[in-house]
Amino acid sequence: MAEHQEYSAEDIQILKGLEAVRKRPAMYIGDVSSRGLHHLVYEIVDNSIDEVLAGYASEINIVLRMDGSVEVRDNGRGIPTGIHPGEGVSALQVVMTVLHAGGKFDKNVYKVSGGLHGVGASVVNALSEWCEVEVHQDGKVFYQKYERGEPVADVKVTGKAKDTGTITRWKPDQEIFKQSIQMRMDVLRERMLELSFLNPQVTITLKDERTKEDETFHAKGGIKDFVKHVDRTKISLHKPVYISGEKDATPVEICFEYNDGFNENLFSYVNNINTVEGGSHVAGFKAALTRTMNNYAQKNNLVKSDKISLTGDDFREGLTVIISVKVPEPQFEGQTKTKLGNSEVKGIVESIMNEQLSQFLEENPPIGKRIVEKVVRAAEAREAARKARDIVRRKNALENSALPGKLADCSINDPEHCEIYLVEGDSAGGSAKQGRDRRFQAILPLKGKILNVQKARLHKMLENDEIRNIFTALGVGLGEQQDLTKLRYGKIILMADADVDGAHIRTLILTLFYNHMKDLIEAGHIYIAQPPLYKVKKGKQEHYAYNDEERDEILKRLKSGKKEDDEVVEVGDGDMVDGAAVLDGQPLKGIVLSRFKGLGEMNPDQLWSTTMNPETRTLLQVRIEDAYQAANMFETLMGDAVEPRREFIEKNATYVRNLDV
């Protein structure tokens, strides 16, 4: 029995001020990795967007500084600077240092708003090494600086101002963000582009002083441009359908179009917040789309066969839709705000959609007919896929074996402690089978590139051996029969060569999961293995580097400890990479640098110690946005539309190195 310990009133801690944020940052920003780091920018920008929604701001400028700090500037009204009646200090200091303080709680100040909890600016301040705010207001410049959330001095006037607005500068705290404090331009670009589509009245500039990149985002067409952007790699079947209206002080905007693909792309927003889990506004759209389109098809006798019944899934195949609603008092599920709970919004969206879509279809019969024809083909394909699944199940039953012959399974049956490696190529699969821990690691080798899932319907995919092997090994089923409780492995790890072909295969499999097994990604089951690129050897020492920076660090470390009488470097065939064992133009004696061309080059022991051993390996967990970007990139490079591919090549041609032709 455990030794009794005193537990008294003195043991109850009260975290005051912003101390709670620094103690548990993940409660406020999700995590302290790259996602949480960039969330700091979103919090400040969202405050500026609220000024745009209120009609007081039209410009937002973001600058990434050389030292890792960030500046966000808007031309809104500026944070109030007068003395707060309850706190006795400037309202600016209250907003920056007190949780749940802000103007978003008063609907006379902001009719709609994304920041509903009053924690945005104060959380950014709390998690920064330093933060400073400039407010241009009433012809004056008000200024205050903070260090790790604490004011350095009172708010003071530092000059005269000809304009109005707020400028926030901060440097993320390395004590909190231990991985890195460097913001990534590509990550911020996605969100700023999204905000410009949702708010056509704003112009957003994003500048990176480190790389001299500079971009401006302004979408006059609003969400119509958003739909075109999402479908830029697809062939559209008709012009975008735009629907807008307002009911009970809730403005609704919807834009959609059908393309020649088979996947649904639905993006929903409430007060500019991406509700990735949907909610009542999405439910209203889906109900209205299915009912209105079904009524139109029946009324115009467009479904010839009595054997076909059209379902909601059929109406959403090849559909790209943006749903944006502005709700005065939104009720979200948790601080993450990923699902809208207001039940009344479903009826509002449904009625506006029903009325305006019916009118559009009556005025545009050729488009209506084209859409219904596509939906009927989707229903026929769904029925074909059902029959294909039945055949696969019967075949497995006759063979009395549901598992692929190529699968080297593990001995443990508890999914929580099991993992499966989807390995590129039989050679690497052989090394992985020999090097693995057979108790909990299963290996499924994949032969070459799998089927292009962007261009294949479900029944065609089930005819592909490699894809069928993946689904069968995982055990969760597919489509209507998919059941995550039957998942046989808690970790599904993609392991491919660190080259162009390996990246292609990873992208294909990620696209497969994103399009047909999205629940696996959202539940956090999908990972990417990180095999090393280089081996650096000096005497009996062996070091592995996973990128060029690590390679150079190892070379520097070995160089500093080398002796004058070291033997001349031995360079094997194919070991010459960026001047093998050459650092800063100087040859390094006694050091052999080799690059792994593929996983098959590594012996089982090397593969285990670098890539498969849970004690030493590095795994990247795939998030839904990573898989979406992979699927989007795959469509850009492999889709039918030529223009996006040409744009990508022209933009990135200057970065090509070691082109293999």
C-alpha cells in the first residue's frame, strides 16, 4: 500500500494572471509544436479581421522579422487605451494581460466575431519572450511593452499619429516553443489566402524579411474565387452556383460547383473560423441539397431507372462547396471551435438554400440536367462498389484467409500495442521483415506505385491488388462498411525512400487515406517514417543524418576532433554528395560520407536502429491538413488540368537540384 501523504488546503494552487497559460499552453493554442506557434499569428490576425467585419478596417500587414519575431498591423479603430473603470489601468493593458477580457462579449461593439473567449492577445503575450503594442488613436501613438506577459512599464504616449490602428510585435518564447520559433511562410500563406476569400473587403500583405518573399491577398470575388481556387486542378462541369441571404440576423453565403472528380471538398466557416468538424450549418446545407436536387430530378423525370435511388453521398460526389455563415452568438464545442452547435442555424441555412437553389435550377435547366446525370453515375458506381465488396468478402471467405499473403504479421493481437509498416518495394520489405520486432511490428511490402486514386472509382480501386491488400490488412473495411473499432494496428506507418519516387508513393497512399479513410487520419493513426539520408563514418564511429543540416553538423563535430595523421578519405561509388566529406570547401580526412539511395541499401540492423526502433526513430504524425495538402499537390501534378501544373513548375524550377534525367 502506498505511503500516506498529507493533502491539505496548502496543496491547492491558484495560477494567477497569465501564469496558467505558460503552465498549460496546449489548453489555449492546441500544442507547442509548429501548429501552436503559427496559431499565435492567427489569434492576432483574427482580432484585426473582427475589425474588418465591423466595417472599420480594410488592411492587415504581417511581417516575419529576421530574429524570429512577428509584426501584425491593421488600420482599424485601435485597442481602447483609456483607463478601465474596473481595473484602474489602461484598457490596452487589460486586453494584453487579463484572460477573458475583450470587446467581443458586447454585441453593440462587435455584431459578429471569431474571438469569443477574450484570450487571443493575452495568450500571445503570455507565450512570448517579449511583446509590444502600438495603438494609433486620437492623433496619438500609445505604447506598452511586456516580457513573458508582464508589463515592463505603464502605457505611455510616444508620438503623434495621422492614422488609426493597432500594431502588435512579439517574439515567441523559446522556453515554450522548444522545437523552433521560426514561422513558416507557406503555413501562414494558406490561412491568409483563406481569410481573403472569406472577406473580399480586406487586403492582406505577408512579407518575410528572411527570404525577401512578399505576397498580397485580395479576392474581389469572395467565396466564388475560393471555389475556383480549390477546383483549379479539376475540370468544372458548370459555373459556380452562388447563394446568399440573411435570416434572423444570420448572413449565409454558399458557393458550390461540380467537377469531373469523385471526391467531396466541403469547407465550412462560422465567423471566419474553419469548422472542420462541421455542425448545424453543414447539416442544413446537406439536407437542402439532397431534398432540392431529388425533387428537381423527379419533377423533370431525369432518373430513368426505378432500380436507382439517389442518396446524399451521391449528390456530394465531385462537389466542391464553401459554406460561410456569420452567427451573432455562436455556440462551439470547446475552445478549438471546430463544430457549430447552434440548432437554429440548420433551419436558416436549409431554408435559404432550398429557396435559391430551386430558383437557380428552374432558370438553368442545362446545368441542372448535367448535375443530375453526374449524380446518377455516382449512384451506379456506388452500387458497383457494393457488389465488388461482396465479391471480395466472398473470395476471402472461400480462401479461408482474410489477410494478404505478403503481410508479415505481428504476434501481439492488441491494436493499441501493434503497428504496421507499409513499405515501398520488396527489397526494403525484406530488410524490414528481418530487422523488425516481430512481437508488435507487422510489415506489408507494396509493389511499386499504387493506383491513381484521384481518377478511380471505388469498385476500380478494389480490383487493385495493392490497395485491396492495404484495406484487408488494416481490417476496418471500406465505404459504408468501414468500422474503426476493427482496426488491427494502432499505428499505420508509411515507409518509403527519401527520394522523388518515395515522395510520390507516400503522396499516393496519403491521398488514398484522405479520400477514403479520413477517419483514420483524424483519429491520429497515420504516421510517416523518417529514414536517414546520410551515413557519416569515421573509424568505428557511425552517425546518421536525416537532412543536409544534420549532415553538416556531424561533419563539423567530427572535424573538430580529428587528428593530423588521419587517413585520406575513402569515397565509394555514388558516395559523392555535395562534395563527399568536404565541408566549407575543405576535404575532411578519414571521414567517409555516403548517401542512402533507398531503404533497400540498408541492412536490417541499420533499418531497425535508424527507422524502426521506438527508442531511437522519428515518426511524423499525419494531420488532416497534411493529407489535404498532399492530395491537393498530387492533383496539381497528376490531374487533367495543365495550367496549375505549368504554374507549379515555373514557380519551383529554380529550386531543382540533382535532376535525374
